[in-house]
Amino acid sequence: MSWLETAGVRTEASEIIVAVEGDDARTWLNGQITNDLKRLSPERSVYGLVLTTKGRVLADVIAFERSGATFFATSRDVWPALHEQLEKYIIMEDVALRETTLRAITIAGARAGEIDLAAALAGIDATIIATSRLGVSRDVIVEAADHERALSRLIESAAAIGGGAIDDAAWDGARIESGVPRFAVDFGDKTYPQEAGLKDRAVSFEKGCYLGQEVVCMLENRGQVSRSLVRVTLPDGARAGQALRHGEENVGELTTVAPGHGLAMVKRAHAQPGTSLQSGQGAAVVVGVVG
């Protein structure tokens, strides 16, 4: 039985949580990301992207509230470049960015809602928010000093209903199955949001301006993407980074691979379900476009 049918618990080791402080924190951050922070609530996070001026993805972020303040989680690896860009757009606003010691623990799976979080986290200062990390999932936000204690209790609670801790391989398999791309793996600074299938999950076309908006809206209204992220079935031995060919032409690349299936970025002309592409080990068959 897959852990998705029960409940799984994990922490993203490569993540950093940043506080956005000051009287203008929320409105300023809303002008930096692709999604609309009007959707943010104490119980609900907002997933969005920070773009370059050319409309490509610099970083992805999960914005959330804790004790009335505004925060976002992002990749520790991209934080220096992201921090540099964001600081450029603090002009007259009362805004400051501060790295925190907060950690996020993710709970996902069909039976995750059965876990009594209040009981599991008794005595721990925790904020619980809904996220879109993987279908209907929740993050438990705690201070680093409480992280191991909270993680252990949540894993124990998940194990009681047939789940438990999720390693990276199991998480990647679930991401592939659910069509959830990962920043710096399946998409990055050469990718438009639409190419990664993120427009519905991460982009608001109703909100005000943000950096890169003109390019994204023009692509949505007038253009077509040249590439698409797709789910594929794979032969044994396929590896992330391998080229995919159609005849003699290289038409894409595998980005995430798990036993039997994966994600790949391919030219739009070869993204139709049923299309058979060649990896180094045999046929990679397109199941569908992500998003």
C-alpha cells in the first residue's frame, strides 16, 4: 500500500523560512509574487513564484501567517539570489526581510486528516496551515528547537494509521504521480510558469502588478509555450538528466525519475499523451501534461 493512502510526514531539509516585517509587509510581498495574497489566511498558505523581468522563474515561495505576521518558505540554495532581487524592490516601503529559525513539517496522504494534531503537538508552539505541496497537505510550523520533538510525535501518529516518515524517493514518486514539479529540479530560471504547468496553482491573472507579469500575461493571452512538463512512463534504469529523442532529434530531458515513471520537459509538439520518446534505456511514453 502506498503511503499516499495513509499519512506521511517529512521535513524539507533544503528549505529556509523568511519573515517579512514592517507595516507594508503584506502589500509589498503581494507585489513581488505571482499569486494573490488576498487568499492568505491564518489557516491557509499561498503558493507563488518570484519571476525575473523576462517572466522566468527565479524562485517559488509558500507564503503563510504565524501569530499575525507574514512569512514565506523558499529554497535555501536560491535565497541569496532571491534576497538580492527582493531588496532592490524595497524602495519607500516599511519592509524588512529576516531569516528565521522556523521549520516546516509536512503531513500528506488520504488519511492525514485523521491525525489529532492538537494532541500530537501538545506543549509545542505550532502553526498549522493548509498547503498545496502535494494535493491536500498541511504544514506544521515550529521553531527549530521544537522540530525534532514535533517531527517524532507526528511520525508516531502517522504510523498508528499505517503511515510514517517519508524519504525523498517516496516523496518524488508521489510528486510524479500527482504532477507536482519541484523548483530547481523540474523547472527553474529558464522556465516560464506555463511551461511547468504552474499557472493554475501559482499564478493569479486577476491581481495587480508584479515583476514579470507582462510577459506571463502576454504568453497566456497571445502566445504558446515552446515546451511542456509532462508525466511519462519509463523503462528500468532511466535517470534524471537523460535526453529524450524522437527519431534523431533531441526533444527533451528527464527531470525527476522514480521506478517506472517520471517527469520530463519536452518540446510542445511531443507533449501529447501516448507519444513515445526514446531514453537511453528504451521508450518513455507521455502520460499527460502537468497542470
